[in-house]
Amino acid sequence: MASVISIVVTVLNEAENIIPVCREIAAVIPLLPECEVIFVDDGSKDQTLNQLLEVKKNFLPSLVILSHNHCCGKSSALLTAIAAAQGSWIATMDGDGQDDPKEIISMWKLSQQYNGREPLVVGVRLKRNDNFSRRFATTFANGLRRYLLKDGCVDTGAPMKLFLRDDFMKLPHFEGLHRFLPALLAHHGVPLVCHEVHHRQRLHGVSKYTNFNRALVGIRDMLGVIWLLNRIRLPKKITKY
């Protein structure tokens, strides 16, 4: 049977988190339409890949594992997974334990109840389980993006998202794309639905980004997205004769 949803998780040096995160995902699968689970190991230097292979061997035999030979970045890892996905819908989440896979159930229901074109559902983290400096940096970055891009999303960098695979594959691909999906998809007529999700403490390890480098990269990428949106020209109607 063809998959309806592809659950996509990109990981980098998350060996200690793989098994508990995969167990949570496995518990959610029976509560969703036919789905597949895809993990992309983005060039990890620890035992992440070996842990994924253990999961596939011991309790999630259908797990799809894709591995980069070096770190390419989160957006590239997402593209690798989504290009290989069999599901018509893509559900993304992080592999550090901060995202609860059960949220995918409510996000899926929202997508099916939406009256109109299939939306992008973003799981916004209104109560973040991070330290003050990271919360402040994220709030500032989200406010600046929302002001400049007018995307209507309070948490554009939220890992948990649900969207049509075909919509994603129409977009130009660049590193940092995942933080700007609301603005880019809105330009293609995709409506936005925001849904509050629980945000938990990281199970093990540390974030791969500092507030400073995240801010620098985010500002550079945002300027690029502004340029890109100004250059996209789409017809409002196409007539076939």
C-alpha cells in the first residue's frame, strides 16, 4: 500500500537520542494513515548511523535510512529525504527529543479539516524549553522575519511541519530553506495553519548552532529570500486550449 504520510527526521550526531525518538515514532504510526519513516544522517561523526541500523533491525524494520558522506546542512538533508519519500504528505520533526511525534496526529487532522486548498501546518512552539538567551534570539529572529516577509507565522523555524510533498518540490532549494517555508509556500498559494505544540527539553547532547552563528546565517538567508520573492512571477490563471 502506498504511503500517505512520510515522517522525515534529519539528524547530525544524535546517537544517544535515536532509540528513544524512534520508539516514540513507532508508537504513533498505528494512529496515522499509512506512513513511512525516513531518517537522514547528515554526515554524523558519532554512532548515529549504527543506532539507526539497530532500530531497523530490532523494532522498526520498515525504517528508511539515508546517509550523507559529509555534513550538507539541514535543508539539504530534508531535500534528500523528501525527494525519496513515497508519501503525498510530509511530516518533519527534529531527532533530539524536543519534538513529540504525537503532535503529528493533531496536525494531520487539522490539514484534513481545512476548508480549501491543502495547507502548510506549522507546529509553533509558544512555550520553548530552552535557556533565556536562545529564547530571546529565537523571538527576535521570528519577529524580524515576520515583519520583513509578512508570512504570518510566529515560529518560522519550528521543526514540526506538515505539507504536501509536491508543494515542497516546486520550491527553489538552498540551505536555510526550512526556516522560510511559510513565506515561500504562501507565494505559491499554499495557506498557512499554525498549531501550538509542546516543546520539551533535549534528551541528550547539545544544539548544533550557537545564537550568534544562527543569527548571522538567518539574516543572510532572509535577504536572499526577500530577493527571491521579489523575482518570482506566477500567473494567477492558466488557460489551456
